[in-house]
Amino acid sequence: MVLRKSILARFNNWFIFTLMTLVIITIVVTSMILINFLRKEEVKRVDILVSALKFQQEATTPSLEVQELILQIYSSNTTIPVIVLDKDGRPLEHKNIPQEIENNAKEITALAKKMSKNYPPIELKFPNGNNQFVYYDNSRLLNNLRYSPFLLGFFILCYFLFSFWFLRTIKKTDEGYLWAGLAKETAHQIGTPLSSMIGWMEIMKLESPDSEGIHEIEKDIERLRTISERFSKIGSVPELNDINFNETIKENYDYLKSRISRKINFTLHLPTYDILVPHNRILMSWVIENLVKNAVDAMKGEGSILIAVFERNKNILVEVKDTGSGMTKQQAGNAFKPGYSTKKRGWGLGLSLAKRVIQEYHNGDIKIAQTEVGKGTTFRIMIKKV
């Protein structure tokens, strides 16, 4: 089921990515073709209009049909601004210019000079020397389209940002399904021998009910049951129904202290008052256990570990500080990446799963607050207090 979801999710993501790429390419190509086509068409229309004007000026007695054709050509231009000036720069005709300057000769002449910056005027030469100059510019539609490259640039930028988000989403989705599948399969594999161990434990308790060893084994079996439940919760939304945060940390501390080496000075600092924050006790204990075990490995079985819980700016902070070997900047930067481990036999899953539990399930954060090679490391968990 998990594998099927992963394949479907990947297919859907790649389908969206391919679709967006095709949309981008189509918009860019279509816009370029459209702008170029409109520009050429407008230039052709201006050429036809100039030819008509020139013929009108040169013809001495044009026929009625020719006059109607020239009038039709002139009136068909409803978008391209055109100004005709004489050789002295005085307006003779104009069309499609702003209404507020239609009766102002100086403004019309100034607008014509402005048009000449985009297109050189077309000169109409006449035998009598009274030449005329036709000034024209892009239509309003074409002028508006000149902003399209900027819009396309913005759209492409958004596309690249989407692509970056998309690739990260694919990676997280694949990792999520991988961890969920691995965790649930682990829980299933642990559950079978665990049930058998519980049955044998009940038989041993009947034979020797007061045995201290049996009671310790029973605690470990209960711990295995907790671990199995932890793995079963990965990939599903856990219930944050535990409130007393101090109690969760203290319970985890007591268990770990009895099982780590006596060469390690293991201490706990809790506030004198109760810290009440919704959390999942099983998963939170898993995070603390991972951090403590990493600390023990870093110290090679000898040193000091301090767990401290305190409040700061409406946040609950948990710090796990050790006196181990510490980390380099590169190691600290990769510490939470899945599969990364400084241990020869490490799988690199503990810290990545701890990060997932804190960030995705408890809406908090976990990071390395301080580390120095040879002087130890401090991990810090931050959870927002409701």
C-alpha cells in the first residue's frame, strides 16, 4: 500500500512538473510569435496608408472609386496613431492620437517628434517641393505587449521557485514513505517475538514470582513494547494527549540512567513547577533516547550528560549536553540528514527521525545549539507552549 502511494505520488508530481514546463514553453513561444506578427502587420498597414496618402496628394483628378478606396484605407485605421507634418513641421492630418491634444498644434508636433524615436518618419516627396512627413507609432495594444517580457520573466522566476519546491517535495515525500514503510515493517517484525516473550515471561513468573531478574526482564519487555508502538506511529498522525512534560522527561531519564554505564555522570535539571504542553510521550521519549545514546557513543562510555528543561519566550526548551568528541562544522551540518552517520556501523536514521518527530508531529524544532571538537555537543529541542 505504501509503495503504491509512493508510485502514484511520484507520477502525479512529475505530471504536474511536465505540465508546468510545457505551459511555460508554450507561453514564451506564443508571446514572441504574437508580438512579432502584430509589429509586422502594423508596419504593413502604415505602408499602405502612406501609399494612399501619397496617391491622394499626387492625383489631380482621381475617380470616385479611387477616392472611396483611399477613404476606406484611411478610415480602417482605428488603432495606429498617425501624424502628417509639412516640411515646416506644421500638422496637416492626424489620427488616433489623444483627444486632449487634437486641437493643440504644438502638442501634436511634440508627439510626432516623440514618435520618430521609435520609427523614422516616412517622407512623401512631391514635384512642387512641398514634401510631407508621416509619423507613426505602435498601437496601444502593441505598446502594452512590450511589458510582456517582464511578465514572462516574473512568471519564469515563479516557475523556477516552483521547480525548487517541487524537487524538495518529491525528496521529502519519497523519504517519508521510506521511513513510514521501514518503521511499520519493523514494528510488525518486533511484534511477533515480543508476543512470544510475554507468554514465556508469564510462565517464568509462575515458577519464580519474586525473582529480581524476571522483574528486570519484564521492564525490558515493556520497553520493547514501547519501541514497537513508536515505530507503528511513524507515518500516521499521533495524538498529542500527554500534558505533563516534566513527567515525560523524568520517566525517560530514570529508565536511561539505570541502563547506561556508571562511568557516565548522568544528571537532570527540571523546573520546580510543572510544564504543561501537549505532546506524545512515546515519541518524545524516543527523541530523548536517541540524543542520549548519541551522547554516550560520542563519549565512548565515559563522561557527563546533562538534560535540562526550561522556558524561554513562551517556548519549552530541552537541552541534552555531553562532554564527548564534538563535531566539525561539516558533521554538524549533515547530522540530521537521513543516512548520514559518523559511526562505522551507524545507519544515520536516529537524528533524522528525531527531527521528523519534533518538526512534523510537535510543530517544533531541533538543532545543534553548540559543538566543538574535543569539548562536546549540545542538542536543543524547542516546542511552542500553547
